[in-house]
Amino acid sequence: MPAESASLLRECYGGDPLEQHLSSMEGASSEEEEEEMGSPNGTRLSPETPAADDPAPYVGQGFPTHDAAYEFYSGFAKQCGFSIRRHRTEGKDGVGKGLTRRYFVCHRAGNSPAKPFCDGTRPQRNRRSSRCGCQAYMRIGRSAGAGAPEWRVTGFSNHHNHQLLGQDQVRFLPAYRVISGADKDRILMFAKSGISVQQMMRIMELEKCVEPGKLPFTEKDVRNLIQSFRKFDQEESIDLIKMCIKFKEKEPNFKYEFTKDANNCLESIAWSFASSVQSYEMFGDVVVFDTTLRMTALDMLLGIWVGLNNHGMPCFFGCALLREENLNSFAWALKVFLNFMNRKVPQTILTDENMYLKEAIAKGLPATKHALCIWLITARFPSWFDAVLGERYNDWKNEFYRLYNMESTIEFDLGWSDMVNCYGLHGNRHIASLFASKTHWALPYLRGQFSAGLLASPVASKSMNAFIQRFLSAQTHLGHFIDQVSISRLTRVNLVFASDEFSNAFLLLQCSLPILAC
């Protein structure tokens, strides 16, 4: 970054405060707002100025909500080279009785507050304030007329007492440095893999096809994010264990187990309900152990045990959160699950393709048939084959399903070879991997195995997949996630069905409570 730009940014973040005040903003009355429609000093635009020709706010401009006004002014500020913040709100007579006015100001408005006296026991950061008394602002007021927009601009000034930033610099202001949810997930995955912050930034720049330094966040933002999740991890891990203890106190048959690492942090935890154990006794011959979801808040793998009841609807058996995705973690989860279920072993277990999970099942459930969930395999097809096959992708997918539903293994093998030749997929690693694991997912190789319809019935597999995906809605906060477990059990709806037509309708209701213990 050039020296001039760096100096300008330092000024925006830590310039010497100037003795200026927002005097024009204080003590404004509703009568003064009406007079301000005349555009004094040339600092306000005429209400007749078309917004399409000039993106600047103007007195009289309407917005449906104060948030919409904030977003508009924020966009204008970014184009000009500054950011804004919410300053003051006022009600009738200046106090309460409903919000009537709001002020949005430049991020450098006001003056730095005096720091509290430091006795030397706590270190303080020697950082100068960026506030310099800038008087640029926009004021909005609630409209009283019927049918008019709810909020209108009643005051606007774009006069700054500091230099504005260029477009290559304004993006570094805190208001515009944003890490999206998808980027947060990637960063946490990279951190778990031991990748440095510098490497993370470079990888994401390549993924997004942007020049170095052009991401909408900085290395400091990434480090702060990682640190916040580590702190959150320790606090929420304790809350989760406490929540399980409370459930155990209320319901003695509630089951849970957990382990901690050398740093006394939660390493893995699993739980199940008494009603889930009862359901497993009746419907536990076929179990789906889905490990494709993650608790983003804790950066832990979320494992869900589910099955199908006699109405063909998913029922919840148990949950596990695992810090590490390795053989020991999966072996522990399977062992605990069997202990929960009184050591009853399922006939068939369906999972995602994972070499550690495959080995754990082979050792912990040697008498159980291990199959792969076909809906998890096909969900990856677009990313695997769409770019490779182009316009022929849909035709290839239809051919894949035709082969999948064949009766004979010999016909399957011959048809697979013809499909590879027809679509030129020789050497494709995904095709090679699918064929190598065919005995775990291809229906001709699994027809003699009981699967409760999850392998042969598209409706059953789609219902199971939809049910599992509903768990994503419970991941916003760990405490909220546990609350949903409790609420879903307390508000469960017991219905008896006479036909499968009602089963599909109930599935939607059941999926709205993602951890429903059938």
C-alpha cells in the first residue's frame, strides 16, 4: 500500500481529535425540520432532485423503514469514501412516546471520550481515536401523512473536516469489512487443519479469483474470528454439559456421555432420550448415521442417528458432537450409541463415505452390514460431473440411475463399462472411486440386505435426507440447539395414521421440530 494511502488510513483510524461538535444536530425541533426543506448553505439537495440522477440523500426523500434509510446512506457513504454509524434517536418531546427522529453520522463525528484513570494494574492500548468532530450527517423523521413513506429525510450535510478515502482504501474501514457465513465456515475448517492465516487468505483469494489484498476482510479480522470461536468453544462446552446434567435430573432415563481433552475442553459428547431408546427397540434394525453436518459455533462434527418407523417416517435415535474426525472419535461414538441402546446391534447401518468411519464400523459392528447413503453420493454429482460432462450431464445422471436400479450385478458391471466408454470418463477419479465402492451403494449388490426401503425407495431416502437437513436450522447457537431438543420432546404430536398419504403431511410437521424423538 503506498505511503500516502497508509497515512490517510492511519488518520481515519487514529487522527488527533479536533475541538468540533455536532452543534447543528443538537436541539432540533419538528418546527426547525420543516424550515430545513429550503436547502440552506447549499448543503442539502432539493426534494425535486431525482434520486436516479444523483445518489445523494435529499430532504424529503422517503424510506419505508429507518433501516432502509441507513442502508441507503451507508451505500452513499461508501461511494464518497467514509462510513457511518447510528448516533441518536429521539421521541416526542425528546423522551419516549415512540421514536420520531434518528441521526446517522460520519464515523469520525464527535470527539474521543476521556479514558478512565489507569492505576497501572491493567494495561491499556495506546491507540488514538479516529473521531475528529466531523459534522456530516443525515437526519430522518417519522412521517405523519397517510399513505406516505414512514420515514423522510429532514436534514442532510455532506461537509467533512477530514480527507475522504478512495475506493481502494474505504473498504478497509471496519463497517465494510464483512466475513460471510460461508467464509466463516471455510476459515474454521482451515484453522482446524493447521493452516496459517496468511495461507488462508491466499487460498480464499484464489478461490474467489480476486487480487491479493482485495478480500472484503483482513488478516486481523480472521485472527479475531478464530480467537472468538475458541473462547466461545470453552464457554459453550460447559453449558452443554450442564444442560445434559439438568436433563438427567429431570428425566433419570436420559442418557449422555462425554470426554474432555488434556486442556479440559470438550472433546466429544453424545446423548439420547428414553423415548428414542424405545423407538430403537422397535425400529432399530436399520440405522442411518449421518456425519455430514457441523456445529459451526463449536467447529465440531454433528453425528445424527435416525431410523424409519412403521409409517415410513424418520425417527430420532441420538446425537453426537465430535471434535476430531478420526478413527478413535467414530469408534467412541459407535460404542456409546450401542451402550445407549442396550447393546442391540443393527442389521444395517447407512453412512457417508468416510474411511475412518468405515474402519470403525468394521471393528465395532462386525456383524452389521455397512452401506452408503445413495442420497449423499448423488448430492455431490453436480460438483463432480457437471463441468466435466456439460450438456450431457443430465443424460449421464439418468443412465446412472438406470444402472443403480438393475437387478443383476453382471448387468450392472457391463452397463457401467459401457457408460464409461460412452461418456469418456476413463481416468475420472470419482468414477473410479464409485466403482471401487459399488458393493456398498449399488442396489444390485445390496438387494438381499434388509434396508427398510432406504436403498430401493426414492421417497424414503428423500424423506430421510429432508429430515436430517432440518438439523441445520438448530445450529445458530448451542444453547438454542439444546433448547430445541427439549421443546421438540415436550411439544411432540402423537398421531395415528391410516394411510401413507397422511405420513407425508406429518413429515413436514415433524421436520419442523428437528430433534423429535419418535
